[in-house]
Amino acid sequence: MTECNNNDDDMSIEDRINYLRERGVLVETPEERRLGTKKATINDGEAVSFLFLPHDTSKPMKEVVFRCNSNKGKGDNDELMEYLKPMFTAAANGGKDVDLELFRRNRESQQTLASSSVPGEVSLETLHKVAEQGNVEKFVLVHPTESNKYVGVNIYLDEAGMLRRLPLNTRATDYAKRAGYNPAPQFYGNVFLGRIQAKPVLRNIDLKMGKDTSFDASWLQQAPMDNTSHQMKLNQMTGRNETQAAVIGTDGTEKKEKGYTWTQTEEEIEILLPITNTTDIKSKDVTAKFLPKSIQIKLKKELVLVVTLFERIDPDGCTWTIDRKDNNLILTLEKSEQALWPRIED
């Protein structure tokens, strides 16, 4: 048996399937199911399709099949949660462990795990354990409600994705937007989509390529209404009126960093760099170096700002201006890919 030392970005879905099979996990592809050929040795449970969404948008989505025992009356749970754990181990992610410095920096805002907040106190030992063993976080994309006959859709992702510094998965964010989440959550690394039937018992059911992945799919068109209905009922039950927290730097709210502040839209980042006295600064005194993953600013040949960026920007679309009224140097960075960033610095 070969060990999986590949970088996460280099692993195709076939590599991942082989990786799981070598470790005794049953996987059956749609092609194998149609041909009646199985590489797995266990022939129990109902075959259920789910979807693989690579974070790399140049790679296609894939339909994958697993055998679900609970669908044959052997349980009442979401088996995909347990089934996908090997996909999110440190080994499956190219050996990437959690970044403890990133954890410390983000602990205040509690935005440390894959797409949601975490408890205020999490030990470093627990973080290492999560990263090594692999834990699946489930984000409910469509809540099971009476209007959709209690059929829900979930996104399954690496619980420690952000702390591993995995790339943003913009495809998953696009699905969340169309499901009515505003602002849409941020997802990190490769994710999976699966469907459940919540009543009369919880069980996994098919989610297929083509008819179910289109943005025109009926379940996705109905999703905003289903999720709104769920939230309204939840608010009634709890007496709360909860809304989604805004992403850092959005809605015109400045995020403070050491020596500067910034705001963002999906398309660009705006940085405000305070200058003591702009009357002494001329355009020729400003040297701005924009690179795909970093920026460097000099005033009168003195280095005043260096930032290694969270994601890539388009250097040709970046500009700067001197705001003499408020004594700021304004930097506008055009993002290479439209997405809200969870932080500005890598």
C-alpha cells in the first residue's frame, strides 16, 4: 500500500478514492455502479450519490457514490459525516497541520474553523487532534422543512480548514449565496455536497451531477424560501431575532490592523494608510509595488507598509491616491477572484 504524500491541490478525485480504498473505506463511483463492477469488498447498504467540489475552479465537480447502511434500517443518522472523515485528515491534506499563530490572531474574532465560530476556549492539543484525525463540519445549505418535504442539502467540509490555511472554495460560497445566505459564509479547501431526508427517519439520499448541480435546479431555487421559513420558526421558538454576522471589513466597517485599516467588497480591497502630513507628500514621493500576493509602499524612499495578502490580487487593477483632506494614502486592490476574505494578511 502506498502512502499518500501528495499535496492537497494535486490530488484528483480518483486519487482520493484510491486513498480511501487503501484504508478500507468503501467507495463506488457512478461508472462502476452502472457497469456493475465494484472494487469494494463490502456489498451492504444502499448506494447513495453525493458531490465533490474542489476548491480549484479549474477542476470539475464530480459525483461519488457510497454505501449507506442506515438506509436499510440500520440507523437514523447522517452517515456521510463519518464516512468523509478520512478525506479531512492531515495526511489527506498533504500533511498540513493547524497554524497556531493564525489561531491566536483570530481567537478574538472567533473565526478560526472552517466556516463558523468556535468556543472561546479551545486547547492547542485539541486543535492538533482535530487536524491530525480529521473532523467534518456540516453546514446546512438547505434546511429540511415542511415546504420541501423535509429534504435538506448539506455542505461537508474540513472543520480545521481555515487553520490549515486552505484556499477559499468560491463554488461552495456561490451555492450558499443562491440558497439565500447574505452574506454567504466562507468555506476552505475541498468540500462535498450531500442530501438528506429528515423525516420520518434521517437518511442519506441521492444528490446527482447535472440536474441537481445547476443553479436553476428546483431545490436551489426554493432554498431561500425554505431557509427563511426555518429561521422564522426558530426565532419564534427562541424569542430571538438572529441575523447573520457581517464578514470582516464589509458594510463600510473598517477593520483595524497594525498601521492601517481596510474594507472590502467581493471585487476589491481598500486600504487606508495614515500619513502625518500629506501637504509634504507629492505623487513622486510615493512608490507602490503591487504583486499578486503582496504589496509594498514607500514614502520618500522609506518603507512604510508591507503586507503579504490572504489571496491573490490583479496588480494591473491596483491603484493609489492621496487623500489630503483626511491625511491618508488610499490603496485600492482588485481581487483576482470575486470573494470576501476572512482576513487581509496571510
